[in-house]
Amino acid sequence: MSDETTEPKEPGEPTGPAKPAKPRRARSVTEMLGSIVLGFELVVVFLGALVLFGLHALPAAVALGGGAALIVLMIVAVGLLRSPVGVWLGWLCQLIVVAAGFLVPAFFIVGAIFTAMWAYCMIMGARLDRNNQAARAAETGTENP
């Protein structure tokens, strides 16, 4: 008998030759911070849509449908954060959340908090990305990596 078998020795162990793992794409700091802010804001928007529905500030279809549409827009923005389009979609989401304050004034506060976090993350993320790019360029000895 040979030691090479196609049956797993233990449950969960692969049977065939292991494929090399595909390396993950390096994400920028701006992308990581933006996805964190939008991810937390998704929960708040969901709960906010329920508040708009529960307070009868809007008809049910508009409150829940609009909340669902904003959640989808945020998910798309998270997926596109590697490009400037995703950042602009994130700003649009912030504007919409602040504008919800005209329906329920508490959303002005919630929108201001998330907009401040978004602005801070976009500014600091861009600064850290520039510093990281300069450090990589100095490390490799090139002007533009």
C-alpha cells in the first residue's frame, strides 16, 4: 500500500492535491474605512426605515421601499469603493440620510454623525494611502509605483 490516498484521513481534509490560494487584492485604507462606515450605516438606515414606517411619516411602500433602495445603493457603494464612483455614491448616501431629517428631525443628528465619520474616514484614508504609496515607492526606489 502507498501513503498517497484519495480518501480524506480526517473529516474536512481535502482529498486531492491542494490548489494554491489566490492572493487577495490589496485594499486601500480609504476603501476599508469607507466600507466600515457604510456597513454600520446600513443597520441605521434599516432601522430608520422602520421608524419612518412606524411613525407614519411616509406611506409604508415609500418608507420601506425607499429604505431598501438606499440600502442597495450603500451596498453598491461599498462594492465600488475602489474607484472614485464608490466614494461619490457614499457621499450621495450621506446626503440622503441627512435629507431624511426633513421627515423626522432626529435624522439630522444621525446624518450629521455619519457624514462627519464619512468625511473623516475619506480624508484620513486618502492621507494614509498617499503615505503608504510614498513608502512603497521609496522602498522599491521608483518615483511612481
